[in-house]
Amino acid sequence: MKSTTRRNFLVQSAAVTAATLVGSSVATSPLAAAPKSASKMSLGLCTYLWGKDWDLPTVIANCEKSGCLGVELRTEHAHGVEISLNAAQRKEVRKRFADSQVEFLGPGCNWQFHEADPAKLKANIEGAKAYLQLSHDCGGSGVKVKPNALPKDVPVEKTIEQIGNSLNEVAKFGANLGQQVRVEVHGKDTSNLPIMKQIFDVATHPNATICWNSNGQDLEGEGLEHNFNLVRKRFGNTVHIREMNVGKYPYKQLMKLFVQSNYSGWILLECRTKQEDRVAAMIEQREILEAYIKAATT
């Protein structure tokens, strides 16, 4: 059964309330059925490295095989879901996902709103809008964007205000299409959660949401739980994680925080290690996540 994520989001956007926009659960693949838990979180894939060289049919097939039934398609990768697609091609992408068990969550883009050059800033805003339209046409539910820096020759407060106001403009455009704007916590300076909190104090449109990105900076200052709570109320429908069995990032604690927050969106694998069998690796990651969720809900 297909997820109700898009349908729920459309209703929320039409209402234009100040509530946090989050997703809903999705059925698991019969090819890799996952046990049910009290949490509505689901594991999916961000085609960062593990899926960058897969065409669209392969992405869908491998997500079904692994039970990772949601996908954020990174732009400029082999699957080719780009704004260059014409109306018929967009309709075909929509149909491929509709005929599968996999939820198209939308494009993962590199549009950024910290640029000091007004022309570059405008180009990024218009680019984000174009991909929001693409996501809508292809049956997605939103677009990932990001801040990437705080220019050294510009006052920090000015850049923060610019990013926030840009997000308000893009979020308003996306809301009219039923498309969520998901701002990845990204960049040397802007991965700092207190900075992201300041940006979202300006970006007040409810359709501007945060995509948690599992960065090392999450653990700085007063620690993970404090930083998580700074932005918790603005989480969108997607979260990025790396391999949960590599490195020292406290994913078990993170998942407990999401469970305690009743988060019901997508946890997306944005993995970086080289794997001989990426489908098997996706299954392994799903099983780790299920164990963490079970531990947090029992």
C-alpha cells in the first residue's frame, strides 16, 4: 500500500497552519518485510553515493528489495530527474513511482541562500522554485535545499536574515504546490544548530522545515539533546543519517529523541562507505534502525 505522506502534506499546506509539517508511515516491502513498532518512522534512501550511479528503475527496484521505501533523488546523478524533463517525461516518472512500493520524496538540490551577490541569490531562489515544480509534476512531496556558509565579508546577522527571508519566499511558493521545503543542516558554519535556530527564527513560514543532517556539530556546545530541542519543532519530513555502525555519532540516542518527539517522517540513508552489495548494506542499516526504534519504544 502506498504511503499517505503526500496526501497528508497537501491537506496541511492548504490549511497553512503554523504546525510542524511531518510525514506519515509507509508500508514495508514484502521482499524485506520489517517488524512493526510503536514508531511511525520509516527508512529510505538519499541517493548521495550509494545510489548515484543507478538509473531510476534500478533505484526503485533496489529500494523495494531493501525495504527502504522512500527516496530522495540527488540532482545531477544517473537517475536523471531534472528540470530538463518535459511534461511527458515527468508524467512517466510519476507513473513509475505510482506503480511501485516506493515513495518519491522529492529532489535533493544544492540551492543555497547565503550568496552575497544579489544575482546569484536570485538564481538560487528561482532554481529552488523550478525544482519544487518538478517535484510536484513527478509526484514528490518536497525539495531539499541548504545554506552553505556565512560569508566572511558580510555581517552574520545580515546573512541569517537573508537566508530566512529567502526561505520564506521559497516556502510560500512550495506551499501553493503542496511541496515542502526541507533545509538541510549543512555547511561549515551553518551546520551549527544555534545558527540554524536563528535562521528559522526569521524563516517563520510553516512550510520552511529543517532536515536534520547528523553532523559532528550536533554534539557541540551543550550536546545532542540540547541542540536537537533547539530545532525540533521545525523538523520536516526527512532526516539524513550516515552509516549507523560506522564512527562515533550517537545514533541510538538520536533515534530515541525522534521517538520521544513522535516524529513520523523518513530517516534517509546518506551513506558514504564503499559497499560490494549496496542492497545488502541498506538492509543492514534498516535492521539497525529497527533495533534502535524498538529499544526506544519498549
